[in-house]
Amino acid sequence: MELPINHQDLKTIVNALSLGGDTRLYFLLKNIIDDERLQKERKLEMIDSQVKVYSEADEYQCLHNNCDI
């Protein structure tokens, strides 16, 4: 969804609506914020699951004598 405001503005609007206002609009906008947060968390989880860190003490197998440590 393309919004003419940035996400900090959106968070401000949602916080104001939580104090009182249109309940339906509050939940629609809050869902946008929550969806974006979940997408960022999933991306970080995917990155964390693919990254492997080795040290010189680890049993790291070099492939074709091309070691990057």
C-alpha cells in the first residue's frame, strides 16, 4: 500500500487513534504497521539462518583450497 506519509507519521496517527477515535481506522492502520514489522523480522530470521560464522579454532572444511579465513 502506497502512503503519502512516512511510517513515523503513521505510528503517530495510530497512537493518537488509540486514545480515542475511529476503531476501524485504528485497526486498519495498526495492521499495516504490524505487517511491516513482521516482514522485517522474517527477513532478519532468514539472514540469520543463512549466515555461518567460523573461527580458526572451528573445524572448517576448505573447498578446493579456497579458505576465506
